[in-house]
Amino acid sequence: MDWKQCITADPQVLHGAVRFAGTRIPVTVVLDNLADGATPEEILRQYPGLKPEHVPAALAYAAELARERVVPVPG
């Protein structure tokens, strides 16, 4: 999944928050909902502006962030 085709950021939209292209829906909305146990289908119903490809794009974006950033994890 090439998340770069679905995800964008613009300082003029949502204060530069990372969002799905063509929407005002931040990527964190999908990630937070998935973390809370929502299914992709539930998320798509809740946010009709999203497309099915946005869910895997959000996960691919998060995976890349996890590879690129070091976050302290308790041992």
C-alpha cells in the first residue's frame, strides 16, 4: 500500500494535521478508532467521506512512522 497517494498535509487545512486527501478527516481518526476496536466497516459507516483504501493507508502510514521514530517503550 502506497499511503502517499491517500494521505496529505497542508498548513492551510486542519492546521497542517495529516489527513486523507480530499477530506478534512485526520488520519488519527482511523487509527484511534482501530485502536479502540472498531472495524474498518464501522469506521467507513461513521465517516462517509472515507474510502475503503483509506484504512490500509492509515495503517501503512503508522507502520512507517513506527519504523522511522524511536518511542521509549517500558522494558
